[in-house]
Amino acid sequence: MSKTILVTGGAGFVGSHLCERLVSDGHKVISLDNYFAGSRENHVAGVEYREGHTKDIETLIPESPDLVFHLGEYSRVEKSFEDIETVWDLNKTGTFAVLEFVRRRGSKIVYAGSSTKFGDEGAGRDQSPYAWAKATNTELVRNYASWFGVPYAITYFYNVYGPRERSGSYGTVIEIFRQNYLSGRPLTITAPGTQKRNFTHVLDIVDGLVLVGEEGEGDEYGLGDERAYEIKEVAELFGAPVIMLPERAGNRMGSSLETSRSRALGWEPKRHLAEYIREITEQGTVEAPKENRILVFTTTFHPIAGPAEEALCTLMEQLPDVQFDIVTTLYSSKAKGVACPAPNATVHRVGWGTPFDKFLLPLLGGGVASTLAQTHSYLFSWSVMASYGTLAALSVRRDHKLPLLVTLADQRLGWHERLFLRLILGSADQVHTSTVEQGRSLGSLARRMSERRTLGAGDAFANQIRFAYSVILNAQKRSI
């Protein structure tokens, strides 16, 4: 029987596939999406799309749907540490509004919980802002059923992969691996590489959601393929070179899979990760391997170093398979003839050994970097701080189309620094703060900073680099 069904996050990865299935089954389907993670490229014929935040669901959805699939939440573990306000806004404020909506309308809700809460024997629920928000939301959904009689079912996805999957800074591991493999770039693995995951094809997830929507009642509908892989095993299936990245907070080592309630409804996974990867490696055309090389700009460098430069040295030591070209100033006679402490880095200094050198960096450093960019194929360029080096980086970005990442490192942001940032934000591809205080100082620029453009083929790697750098920088501060 045809139903009116609302899918929050209907323009996202899983949501778009679910909408497609529901339309083909003859239902009236409405999507509510704020396009934080969703894309208009994922729109499918026959779905009515409404743009907006779930916290405004009452005004955006005047209908009373029979069924609501609530998929429209923030869904990244490691990045949730730096996006905690967004996590709260989407996953707490938004979900509360959705629960109030279904309570008033008498709709059944199918909530997409997170399997992270089952990781590491239950410790996973508190290992990141994302995991905690999702775990407590499942409790809130159950309580709404107990308090108000809301009909519900809770599902748990296990590392979904498949068509329309995203890469980039909010990407998922299989799609990041796929794109890096096809572009001839190495696969990056967060240490130690032995962390295990269950990977589930998106169409198997959709099969499970439809079944749970029709027949499921209550909690614990796990949707996952029982075959678990270590991340390094997944990389081996692609057969590509690997770069090991430093460990990250919130990166759980294992998960616990429970699918008995879903299987009791007749669900089982029909597609498997090894087959999906084999199709990619057999049919995909791999580009010629490119250099694992980054062009870095910083006003001063070893031995004239502060916390930002020291963190950079530590990061380079942890990434021996990546080559760094550092464009900087001589700044002081102490730096004459001093090599970089990391063997995988080459320092290119400009100036005459005085603090005045920093004013020459935009011009002289830009010339050096331009010559380097003609010789090497860089993943991206990186200005460690928003400083004179950023101006040199911007000239290379303009002349050589080399994407630019800017991190604010240990800077204190007075009014003149904020004015400078206003000038460069329009041209830099991505700008990231390293501390909460910086984020507060740049409150007036928050909208522009959230509009981060892609760094091309180096996008996912740049995200991992600057995240690891931020962790090192903050760890240094705590040790002082």
C-alpha cells in the first residue's frame, strides 16, 4: 500500500538510494536536506525535495507522513572533535525537533543509529562527540516511545560503501581509497592499521531499512556484513602503495556486529567488499603514479622555530614516505647552512639573515616556489600560518593552479590578523583553525570558513595532514 514517507538527509549517500527504492516501490517520498553532506547531484526523479534544517521540520513539512526515516545527521567520527558545535546542532537540536514532529503527527520513526557505540566492547560510545551524540540519541528515541507511545525502530549501519559515496574531508574510507587508487596516489592509513571494520554495501543497507520500516519494532536492528577487515587488509585488496599516518583520537580498534533481529525479518547482505574492490581494480584505469610531495610555506623554520614549526618537524618525522619542500626565510644568521632535521624535507630559504626577510618572502619566496612547481607535481600547497608565506602561496596558486591549504597554527588573532584573513580567505581553498579560541576570534568569518573548496586529488590527504598537525600542536601546548 502506498504511503507518504519522509526521508531526512534524502540527498545524501544512503538517503538518495533509499529515496530511489521507495519511489520505485510506489510511495510518495519527501526529502528534507540542508545539503551539509547531501548533493543535488543525488536527486532522483519522483522525489519532492525540501531544503532546510531538521530543527525547522514543523514549518518545512506540513504533511503528516506515515513513516519517517531519520538519516539527516552529522556522521563523521574523527572530524567531530573539531566540528562539535555542528554535531550538536544537527544531531541533538535537529533530532529533538524530528522526535517532536513524529510525536505530534503520529508517524513511525526509523532512526539510523551508529554502530560506533558497540566498538571496543562498548567503550566506543564515548570516544568521540559523534559517537556520544548518536548513542544518546538512540536512548532518546527509546524514551519517546516509552513516554509518548511513538512507534519506532532503530537501525545500525556498519561502514557503508557504494555508488555516490563521498571522498574529501567528510569522505568515507572506501571511496577515498577508490579515488586515490584510480588517480595513481597512495592509500593513507591511520596507524596502526590493524583496526577492524565491517563494510556493508549501500543497497544492502537500503534493503534492511525498507524491511525495518515495514516490519521492525524496537531497537538493535544491525545492518552489516559479518566479514570484518583490518584497514590495511582493505588497502591490500586495492594493491596500491600505502602511507601510514599518525594515530587519531576516536579511532576505535574494533566493532561488535549484531544482526540477528534484522535477519529475523529476512534480511541478509548480498554484496561483499572484496567483490566491489575487484570490480574497481579490474575495470578502472589507473593514472600514472604521482609524487607524494607537499609544498609548504612558513615565515621562519628550524632553528628559528616556535610551536608551529616544531609541530611541522614532528609531523614530517611521522610521515617518512612524504616529501616536503619548505619555502621560508633565512631570518637570522643562525639559520645559515642549517639543514632540516627531517630527512624527507628540503628547505628553500630566501633573504639575507635579518628579520626584514619576512617582507621579502611574498616576492622572493613566490619565485622559488614557482620554479619548484614547474619541476614537481605537488598534492597541494600548505601555508602553516596565515602570514607572509601565504601571500607567496597565493601567487603559486594563481599561476600554477596549485590548491592552497591554510592552517592558523599557534597564532593569536588581533584585529590586524583578522583583516589579513579577510583578504586571503577569498583566494585560499581551505582555512582551518587549530584552537577553540581562534574559532571564537573568527566568529565573523565562520560562514566563509565553512565554505571549504576542494583541494582536488589531494583533498582527503590534506584533511588527514592538517588534522594530524593540529593534534601534534595541541599536544605540545598541553605538555608545556
